[in-house]
Amino acid sequence: MTTRVNTSFDQQKSPISKANGFLRRWPVIPGVLLFILVICGVFVPLVAPYDPTGANLRDRNTPPFWDEAGSTKYLLGADQQGRDLLSRVIYGARVSLIVAGVSLSIGMIVGITLSMISGYFGGWVDEVIMRLIDLQLAIPLILVALVIVIVVGQSFWVLVGILSVNSWSFFARQVRGETLKLRTTDYVALAKVAGASTPRIMARHIFPGVVNIVIVLATLQVGNLILTEAILSFLGTGIPPPTPSWGSMISDGRTYLATAWWIAFFPGMAIFLTVLAFNFLGDWLRDRLDPRLRQLN
């Protein structure tokens, strides 16, 4: 009788309730946003309508197409040099993905390696690595970035190096804590008794146990790296011009907020939606991959 009542109740759910349940169970909206971001980043020459660095001073500060003074030639308007804002936002997506991807890969490899070594060996090795993490967290990123750019110069690899050094500690503490628990498990002890080498134990027995945490942390860290890159570009220590970057575009438009708000608004909205989508995806992955948080319904 109870089964029949529950089945009848499920059948009486409205389409809105079913759609709401589907959206809560699966990250549809973040997935769509990230899919659009990836498409724009990979196929940017085919998607962007104009050259992002091509300037036309006659069209400078052209409003978006829905404005009375706007034009369908520039759907999101033009900046202070007459460059198409939509094309620059699309190209900025590729820059953000490349910078975040390279920085994340380097930081993740260094962070996971050091944290597994720290958690597995313990003792003075663990103490040294943990103090390095504390030292890195105590260093002000923006101040160091400004000094490095002044001394070395502004370039893509300088920015990647700064972000990589800043991101490895994000993985180190979490993975170290999980490694401390895994090294005391029975299957690790059996591997030691069987004569397995330390690198083999760490690669075959401990690393698979921390993969879920790494996936979630990497998803969350992508948004942080994109936001940090935008901040550094806004301050003039990021991607050098004329390469379009969301942060530098906001910096260019800050003096035109009263007369041409769209120059800074649309790159800022792109940053907001991208970081929000990655954070939502990271929360969803955490709920799905962590047995303690996994929902049964």
C-alpha cells in the first residue's frame, strides 16, 4: 500500500518540480556555462567575430546593440579604442583557461608530491614541508607579484610561475591529512610486508585514495586561479598587452564607468559566471565523491 501511494505521489509531481529536482541533482547550469567557456576557448578564431586587437577609433565607446546609440556590428559594444568587446571577452576566455590550466597542473603536481611525501614519512620531513607551506601562506601574493614583475618583467611564464607557487599549498594540507590516514590502513601495511618499494606504495596504494580529494580541490582551485589572474592583470602584473585579458579589460574600463560602463561590466560578468560555475561544480563533485556527503535520493 505504501509503495502504491509513493508511486502515485511521484506521478502527480508537476513538470516544474521534476525539473527542479533534476537541476538540484545534476550541475546542468554550471555545466552549460563551462561548456560555452571551453568552446569559446578552443574554437576562439571561429567564434569571435572580429580581431580582438583590431581598433577602429571611429567606433570607440559604441554602446551594446540594444542601446539607442548601439549597433549590431558590436553586440556587446566597443571599447575606448573601437575594439569589439565580444571578441575580446571570447579571447580572454582562452587566456584564462590556458593560464589556469598550466598553473593548476604545475601546482597540483608539486603539491600532491610534497604532501604525500610529508604524510607518508612524517618526522622532520613532514615538519620541513609544513613550515614551507606556512611560509608560503604568509607571503602577500600581490606584493610579491609586483616586485617580481618590476625585477623580471611582465610575461606569460612569469604570471604562470607566480600562480603555480601560490597554488601548490592549496593541495598540500588536504592531501597530507588524507595520506596520514591511508598510511595506517591494512592494505598499506600488507604492501610493506610484501616488500613493495616506497614509490610503488605511494603510487599504487596511497595516490588512488586521494584522487577524489584532488579532483574536488582542482575544480575549486580553477576558479581561484582565474580570479587571481584577473586581479593581477587588473594591477598590471598579469598578461602583457595587447593580449586581451579579463582583468586588464576591467582595468581599461574603470575610467569609463560613467560613460561606457559596458567596457568593464562584461569582462567582470564573465569572471563572475566562470568562478561561480567552477565553485558549483566543485561542490557537486564533493557531494558525489565523498561517501559521507553522498545523497541517496
